[in-house]
Amino acid sequence: MRMRELEERSGVGRETVRYYIREGLLPEPARASRNSASYSDAHVTRLRAIKRLQEERFLPLAVIRTLLDSDAAERLLAFPELGGVLRARLDHDTPRVGVDALIAELGIAQQQIDDNVAVGAITVDASATLSARDAEIMRLLVGLAATGFDVENGFQPETLRFYVEFIEWLTTAELRMFFENTAGRVGEAQAADMAERGVAGINELLGLLRTRALLAKLAQRRHGANDNV
């Protein structure tokens, strides 16, 4: 089939199709000549799968590429409602917070909001509001600054980007492992329950593991200092 038919059948535009081919998400089409490309039903199937994984699972393309090249894609697509259920359970309907109100509450400048938006720590929408969760992130950051984690002591806005990027990597890996290892082995309702309850449990586990690792490294530094005396 030609590109026009591929667009119609998949619901994906030609520029996106070409981008997916460049990124290795789609195979190259058959070519009779440089300007003549022929696409198959496999291209349609794969494009529909990518679209579903993005819209229903909220997964980045790097994870989608891995899933499509493994057996996990079939298991993941078998639960068409799981992504929406998880998002609804985890993103509770709480009132949004106005930026101006938050600035007044915390006694901070607009620049602090802008800096944290720039590094991806929070998101402000077109109506100048943020989610209750993002407002709490700002409160925590202001509290950290009050204890000394501020610009004067070397804690730059860009420093926070390290944590944002680490969390992005971690959650991407977590979703991939969850869908690869769990989806298809339990029912959709059980998978949703496991994921919802696992968020709090894993958050607590990460905190304990991180504290343990920090204490171990501090002990190593102390022993190293004593050895040099």
C-alpha cells in the first residue's frame, strides 16, 4: 500500500511514520525505486500498537521499541483498560493550586517556580495552576532550601534535574518490568490492585534502601579518614 492508505488505516500521519522508521520503531518499506515506497499490513499493525501503547499506557518511545521487539507487547496490549485504570487510581481528583496563591503561601519569587518548571520538577498549565502533588513538591523544595539546600550552598536548580532524570529512568524501567512480568499472568483487576498498592510500598522501600546506602558510604568515608590519621 502507498503512504496515503497507510495513514488512513493506521490513523498516523506520514511525518510521524517517517520518524518511527528513522528511530527503528518501524521496518523500512519495500522500495521499487528511491521515490516509491510500499507498506504492508505489518506496518499498519505496528503503528496501531505504538499508538495504543502511547495513548493507553503512557509509555515513552524508548520503552515501546523494547516492548515491540519482545513478547511483552502482546501481553501488554491484552489489557486495553489497565493504563487508564492505573492513572485514575493514582491521580486522585484534588483541587489544583494557583501559582500566585502558592507564591504567596511560600513567600517565594516567580523565578523559583519557573526554574523548577524548566528542569521538569513541576508542571504549570495554561491557566497558571499546578496539581496538588506539584504544589507539595514545591513546598518540599522550599523546606529543603530552608535547611541549607540552596544556591549559596551549591544546590542549583540544575542539581534537581539529576533527580528528575533519575526518576524518569526508574519509572520507565519499572513500567517495563511490571508489564513484561505481570501483565498476562494475572487478571486486569489484580494487576491494577498490585500496581496501585505497590506504589506506596516501593516508595517506602526506595527510601529505606537509599538511607541504608548513604549510611554505609558515610561509614566508609569515616573509616577512610581514620586510616589516614
